[in-house]
Amino acid sequence: MRPVLSRWAACLSLLILGLFATSAFAEGAFPDPTGSQAGVAITPAADGKGDPPANTLTNADLYQRIAHNAFSINILWVLIAGFMVMFMQAGFALVETGLCRAKNASHVIMTNFMIYPLACIAFWAYGFALGWGNWYHGPVAPGWYSTLGPGTELLNQGFGLGPEIDPATGRPSGNQVYQYGIFGTTGFFLMGMEDVSVLCLFFFMMLFFDTTATIPTGALAERWSWGNFCLYGLWVALPYCLFAGWVWGGGWLAQSGINWGLGHGAVDFAGSGVVHAMGGAISLAGVLVLGPRTGKYVQGRPQAIPGHNIPMVVLGTFILAFGWFGFNAGSTLAGTDLRISVAVVNTMLASIAGAISAMMTLYAKGMKPDPSMLCNGMLAGLVAVTASCAFISPWAGFVIGMVAGFLVVVSVLFIEDSGIDDPVGAISVHGINGIWGVIALGLFANGKYGAGWNGVTRPEYVERFGSDGVRGLLYGDATQLMAQLLEAGVALLFGFAMAYVMFRLTDRIIPMRVRPEYEQFGLDVPEMGAIAYPDHTVQGQR
């Protein structure tokens, strides 16, 4: 009984002491450790003035502090979302490794591991500069101010075609805003970019690029030589960042609204086209150069080569689905943008719709609900809604996911029957459904969000609809669909052509294909020097 009474006595003493201290502090008995008077809020201050006595802050001081807090919220949100996107790398590693055979597990999972440092080096060296070097001068809404802070004005140099124009007036100027932006020219190795806003943008965008770079590691798995893979990790930033700059860096696809009257130009909120369709196009080029795995086709007919760990695939899918909330909602680049919740809900609905639709499609074809196909259905829904997640109503997010789940099943079967060996279905999940996602925005965007997007302002739409947000065909703007079709076509053609050339060139430096005996008995020991499952006998019949 005594210990209980002692604890109660201690708690009561602390409560009395706390009440006394609070009263004394309010009456000025104890000095304020901040040096401010009682009643003055302790707020983060960027002006270096700390917390002065009450009523001494000017309007300019207050504005600076409010802006500082807004930028703090935005930067913190983007960083947290970036952490979630980085965790998606674990999801990719589990999905791709589980869908491949045990004898290649070390090799497959290490391509997922090493693409992160290799891609980061390439993005740091030249990718960020090409894609975002002129980001600050991209077409923006009237009165736009960078959500991450004024430091992003360092990204202000680029190369383009046509005259340099002032986006606000359309008249010639000397501000590096070209009529047709091609690539940026500042930020190589982040030289001169040591600003918190720029570094936040670099971090987030590098992780998006890493997603694209990871996609082909699954499509080319189980026969891709390690040396050629390392070369790939250093050049893949070139096609990705050029295309990303055209859509996200103020380039000519984003400017198609201003230049050609195509809606708000190419709109791709979180990258169905920039990230996923590009990854699918690169995968297709690599698979065609590399060829199918030994034993995949017998007399021209595809043979099943099951993955070795379905639970690993399911776990990886859930990790990806979790990270995708950061992927999509984080693309607001602003925690103060309340459209975050719309992006999150649409992302969730599309993912579950994709899984359900894949199952229904399998049943309709007289097949059983294959776990790997259901997982790919969920991922396909996520890919498809990525472009439009902030611009659509929830019902549209569900419809987009349903279509994606159907497409991924049909596409996987068609591609396999066509003699194209993609062990994990990456071309179907990311390529086909990335294209569908870009087009879907041109159909379902409801006009409630994105006023001034890519610098497009249309008073006639405000008069007609009450707002001039991004709207698709079903909501009165057929030209937005045209802009989306243009982006989809460029992603496929440019991504495939450039990757095909690069794979052919690097194949001459280090052959893409491993030796036949390596492929037969597994890549873990001859390529990596470490077997994934040393306590188990791994057969290598194929």
C-alpha cells in the first residue's frame, strides 16, 4: 500500500509545483528564458530578431514569419513524402526478386539496391541540371511564387528554341524563357545550388527518377550482365531528365498550352508518363536488345517460369502502395496545398480497383486469381492514377483503376505471346498503364484544380464554367486530351528510341547478356559471388 501512496503523493506534489510555477511565470516572478515578455508566442523566426517584446513586430516582420512557416511546412511535407518514395525501393526489390527464380535472387535484389547509388550519381552530376536547371523560369500561373521558397530562383538558365519571351506578356525578353524549352543548364553537380529550397527539390525529384531507373531491372532480370547494368545506371538519367524537363521543367510539352492552345499543356501531376511510361519504354527497348530467357519459349510457345516467393511479392506490393501516397500527394510540393487529401483518396481507390479488376478479368478468361497478377493489378491502378490524382473526382479514380486492372492482364498475356520476355510484367504495369494514366487525365480532369497550370489563363473558361482548372474531354475541353496524347506519344517514341540506341552502344562495351552457363545455373555465384539461399539446393534446369 505504501508504494501506491508514495506515487500518489509524488504526482500531487508535481501538480502543485507545476501550478505554482505557471502562476509565478505569468506574474513575472521567474525570468522568461526567451527574453520576451509574458504572452508573446514563441515562433520560428527567419529574421534573426528572436521574439522581441510584444507590439514591436512590424507588418513586414509578421509577413516574413508567416512566409517562413509556410515554407517550413512545405519543405517538411516534401521531405517526408520523399522518405516514403525512397522506401518504395524496398517494395520494388521484394516484388522483382520474388517474381524471379531463387537461383538469381542475389543478382535481382542487388540490381534494385545498386540502381539507387548509380542513379543518384547520374542525377547529381547532370540529370537534375538538364531536367530542372531552368525550372524557375518554366510556365507558371500568374502571381506564382515557389512553394519551396525563393531559393529556387537559382534554377534560372536553360536552352531552347524560338525567342526568349516573357510568359506574362508573350513579348520578347532576355530572361531565359524560351518559346520551346529543351533543357536546363544550371545545377551540374549542384554547383552553386546550396539553398534549402533547391536541395529539397533535388532530393524529391531524384527519388522519382530512381523509380524510373528501377523499372527495367525487373523486365531485364535473370539474364542481364552486372557490368552492363552498371553502365545503364549511369546513362539512364539522360532520356529521363530530358523528357521530365519537357513536362515538369517548363519545356516544350508543358508550353503546348501556351504555344498551340492545347488545354493547359501536358499535365502529369506525379508522373504516369514522366516516370512510368518512360520506364516502360526503356524496359521494352532493353528486352528487345537482350532477348528472352533461355527456356522461356519452346517451339515459339511461352513456358511458365514461376517466381520463387509469392509472399515476398505481396509484401513488396503493400510497401509500394504505402509509398505511393507520398509519391502522389507529395507532388503538390506543398503541405499547405489541401488538395493532398484528394490525391490520397484517388490513389487508394485506383489501387483497390486495379486489384479487383485484375481478378475479375482472370475469372472472365477462365483462369484462377493468380497472386502475382493481382499484385500487378494493384500496381497498375496506382500507375494509372498518378497523372490525374489531384484533378479528378473519386469515382473517376475508381474507373481509372478498373481499366488499369483489365489492361495489365490483357497486356501481360499479349506481350508474352508476342515473344517478349518480361519476368515481372514491368512493361504492362508501368508502360501500358503509364500511357493509360496520361490519357485518362485528358478524359476525367474535372476543372476544380490547376487554374493557371503551365501558365495558361482563359477568361472565357472562367466565364463559362466558373473556373479555369485543368479539365478533360468529359468536362468540356477536348484540347486537353490532345495535349495528353502528345505527351504519351513522345514518352513512348523518345524513351524507346533513345534507350534502344544506348543499349546497343553499351552492349558493344560490355555485353548485355550473361554467358549461357551462368544463366543455366544461376547468376548469384558467377555474377555476385554470393548465393541468396546457401542452406538450400537451388536447381538450375532452365
